[in-house]
Amino acid sequence: MVACSSILGAVLAVVVNYCVSSLMCRRRSIQMSKRNQIIIYVLTFCATAALGFLYLPGGITVEMMLQYILICAMSVFALADAEHHFISNRLLLSLLIIWAGITGIVIILATQYGLALLFQSLIGAIVGGLIFLLCYFLSRGQLGAGDVKLVFVMGLYLTGERIMGAVFYGVITCCVYSVVQLIRRKIGVKDGVPLAPFLYLGQLATYFIMA
């Protein structure tokens, strides 16, 4: 039963990724390579399936719902940023509204638990957002404003418990990738690197390291 539910959730996550990515492409008249799409779809499928195996035995929780939503959204951000260095403000706003709706309902139905979730979410958003805001000013344009907004929203979903891990693993992975590309002379010292794909990997890493 857990296996079937996990696989079904993984398929649904890939379908959501496909639909949102296609809608984004049509609105902005952009194209995304099939290779990168397949990589993201496979990664999203494996991540959501594994998440289901890890957490479904304990029952479906609010935290699990939030993580599934964030995985679907981050897979879209990762694809768009890798291809076009683009972070969708509409998708960020949609995530913010969804988080507010879910949290608001939980507060109404289970006030104490909902307020604790709200507190942890705000800690995650503030800590992650402030760190990246500081990096934004220090980087002198190397870090985009979209990345700051993205980490802020990630903090709401990951809460203070996981946001630092996601940022740490994501940034470390990005640094390793950048060094390798510099050695291979694929990029220059002043060239920017899309950060969303690495934040996505950092997010996934926290689930399994902190499981």
C-alpha cells in the first residue's frame, strides 16, 4: 500500500512539473531542452517516491504535504533557472498563497500545532531570506533577487529545521560544480551559475540526511 501510494505521488509530481513548465514556456515563449526536462522528471520522480517510502508509513501529515508541494515547485524552478536563468514571480506568489492557505486551515483546526508550524516556518523564511539578502548585496549582482525570494519561500516550507541544511548542501554543490567548470574552462570567474538547481538538490539532500 505504501509503495503504491508513493509511486502514485511520484507520478503526480512529474505531471504537475510537466503542466507548470509547459504553461510557463507558453507564456514566456521559451523552449526547454528535452534532455534537461528528462533529468528533472527522473529526479523528481525518484525524490517524491523516496519521500513517500520514508514518511508515508507514519501517515500523511501537513509537513509531508508541504514537502511534496515544494518538490514539485522546486523542480520547475530548477529547470527554468538552468535553461533560462529565470525564477517565476507568479509561481513564487502561488507557493506563498498555498502555504498561507494550508497554515491558516491548520491553525483553525489545531491551533497549538498550527501556531508552532507558523513559528517554525517564519523562522526558516527569515533566516534563509536574510542570509541570501546579505549575500545579494555582497555579491554585487552575481546573486539574483529571484534567488533571495526563492530561499525565503523555501524557508516557509522547510521551516527552521531544514532550511539551513538545504542552503548549505545546495551552496556546497554549486561551489564544487563551479570549480569543476572553471578548471574545464567552461565558465569564467565573472560568469554566473544558476542556483535553483543546486538549491533543489540541497532540499532533497536534507530529506535523506535528516530523515
